[in-house]
Amino acid sequence: MPALNRSLAARSAVARDGQPLSYSRAPAPDLAPWIARVYVSIVAAPESHVLSCGLFCEDPVLRIQLAGDWMADSADGPISSGRGGFLFGPNARRMPIEVRGSFTSAGVTFCPGAVRVLGGMTEHAMLDRLTDPAQIGIPTGDWIALFDPEAGPEEWCRCMEDALRARIDQCGALPPDPVSAWFERAGYADPSVSVAQCADAYGIEIKRLERIVRRDFGIPPKQVLRRARALDMASHLRGVADSDEAEELMLRYYDQSHLIRDFTALIGMSPRQFVARPQPLMTLCLETRQSRRLEMLERLAPGQAPPWFDRVLGRGAVQAI
């Protein structure tokens, strides 16, 4: 069983083992080419509690922080903030994060290449960085005003969808490159596949695939697959993966030393340490990713609860802000 931080209390959703989860779901179908997930995370903690953890996300994430003081160790150095918003770029490896007290965050995970088509930077330029959401026409102040404390997480998600729908219509954004959408799904299905096999399957030259993936994922395709493999394993170790896949996930590594070496390089600790230390922030982002993965692979029906999920907590929890 993964270690839990007993000082934290779930306020948005909770796993069967008690770990706090986000309220998250797939976007409305008309937004699916650009948006991977919408979420609300509410976690209560003592005022003086300092949480040292990390985040590791494959795609850009718009995070609107409504409560909690935090600091991120980004590629540009430490960045700290309270109430506000940032566009987090994709991560090449785990990004250390520190949060003081309770925290409430609402946001959106973008599909590979979506930030670029919305007028922003490429994922390669955003790698491991925090940038201003105004680059894609999202003023932080206007977004903070979207979140009515009397509403529930689902109402918040719908407000974010409405704002994004208006922005996409305003700028006339085309969907991201279909090659990137296909490669994302290929990595979810089997990250042990070779880049050459991916290129052959899609009928594209390897160099072109490498150029598109580097632009829309931030790193070369081989590293994307390596990252996906590590994130699937991390999800399994934190109890937010389909247990039926456990053996398959282990077989993606040649042996135990291969697993430890790769996992430590990307996560910053060994698999054993990752299980033994509470990982509340990592669990939030891993669970959201794993839900999307299972839905894309049609192992979960739209709206179906994943096997690790216990329940969504009520709308009154939002008033914690």
C-alpha cells in the first residue's frame, strides 16, 4: 500500500484507499481536439502544514490556484505564488512543488500541440516552465472570477469549458496536428513500441514524426515513450491504475535494474522510495492522466468511475475556498 499523508483531507474526491483525488472528467466532445481534461482539486490541511511533493505531467496544464501558497522549482528557477494562475508546460521529469496549508486548484489539461494552435508557445519552448496564460488569451483575473464559491466542481468545469469554447471560436483555432493525437494514443497503448514502428504504423517518415513530436510534446518521441512508461508505473505504485495491468506494466522493463534506473532518472527517487513516501500532488496528476488513458483506450466508458475511485464529495466542499 502506498504511504498516505494523514494531515490532508480530501474535499473534491477520494480514492478507495483514502488518497485525495481531483474531480476530473473528459471535456465536452466539441472541445476534445484541444482539451484533454478539466479538473478541480480541493485538499484541506492545517494552516501551518508544508507539503513537499512534485508534479509530473506530459501536457501543458492551466492551473488557477484559488487557495494555498505554493512554490515550484521550474527550469527558470523557483517560482512562488498564492492566488493566481499559470500555464505549466509539459515536464521532462518530476517538478518539485511545495504547498503551505489547504489548497484549491481548478484547471485544464491541453492536448499535445493545442497551446501552439491557440496562439501560444510550442511545448518544446514551455518544457518544465511556468508561463502567463495571457499568451493564449486567458486573463487570470477573469478566470478567477469564474469560480462561484456557492457552485460545485461540475459547475466550475462547465464555466471553464464555456470560457475555452469562446476563446477557440474567437481565435479560429484549428485542431492540433493529427500526428500528435495519434502518437499520444500510441504511447498510452504501448510505450514499449519503437519510434520506427510508430512511424511505419502511421505511414510517416521517422524524421517528420520526430519533428512534430518534439514540437508538440516538448521532447523527442523516444523520450515521450520512456516518460509514458514511467508514469504508468508510477500510477500503479500509487494505486491509481488498473490492477489488471500490473504484470504488463512490469514486463515493459527488461529487469529490476532497468526499472530502478529509468524510474529514478525521471521521478527523482527509486520505486521503493516512491511508495514509502506520501505523494499527494503526484497522485492527483497521475490519477487524472490514468483516467484519460483508460478512456482513450476504451477500457472505461465515458463517465464510468475508474477502479481505484471511491466517490465525489459534495458541492459544499468547494466552499473551503
